[in-house]
Amino acid sequence: MNRVLQQVAGILATGDIEFDVADSGDTLFVPFDSAVLQVDANDGDHPRVEIMAWLLSELDLDPAKERAIRERLNGLNAEWLYPRFCLIPDLAAITLEYEFPAGDMKPEDFREVLLHLASLAEDLDDELQADFGGRRAIDHAVSATAELAERSAKSPDRDEPQEATSMLKRILGGG
């Protein structure tokens, strides 16, 4: 875990914000209701924290729906100073993304931004899902939990909490 990500983990811990660390140690996952924020950090010449939420995935992107999604995201990007709302066609996913300069990061500023992004992601994933379909981060977690329960019933000696965490990380792309 690099220096900036260690600082972020400390800020989250002292602010009683729940998080998990990817097996690689390079990413933090911060769950908020139906959203999960993925937090990465760069501690190079211009240190920054990169925050991303997978708002929706598994979208059916026919040309008309893709055009409608792009129009909606362009409207959101025009409305909000930050973050960026992105469509990733190759992954059939919509993300919310924000970069936070970490050079002189103040814990209270970082927590405020993180909680604002989490609230926004939590609201928008439901709204966008109602309009465009797809699956929210929580939908993946529910599916993973059901899959894990089924596996556990077949093999009761499994470490369920650890396996659930690892499965969610794989689903969300962090390990």
C-alpha cells in the first residue's frame, strides 16, 4: 500500500468509515448502501486519490439505449462540477469518477468529498437503473452472497466472511 493510500486508510479509520482492502493492497473498497466506492491512490510527483463508483454494469447497450445513456451522462456532467460520469462501452458499465489532489490533503475535506460522492452514487444508481436497466454494485453483492450461501451449504467448512469479501472484490474489479 503506497503512502497516500495509507493516509486515506487512516482518514477512513479515524472517521469510523467502514472499508476493506483489496488482496493486492492497492485499492480500498468503501461500501455505502447500494453503492461501493473504489479508492486508489497515486503517490508520484502529483499525488492524488482516485475515487470511482460502478453505478451500473451489465447494461444492454443497443445503439438507441447507448445514445440515451450518453445524453443523460452529458447532462449530469454539465450539471455537476465534479465528479465525471462515464460510460464504458467495452464493459457495458456506467461509472462515477473523481480525482482528489492529495498533496495537502486535509482529513475533513477528504471525508466530506467521499461522503458526498457516496450519497450521489447511492441516489443515481437507483435512478439510472430505473431508466436503463443493468445491475448496481449491491446487486452483485447480493448475487455473490446467494452464490456463497449455496456453496457453503455444500461445504460447511468454508470461511464465509473472508470468501464473501474476496468474491465481492473480484466482481467489482479489485482483485
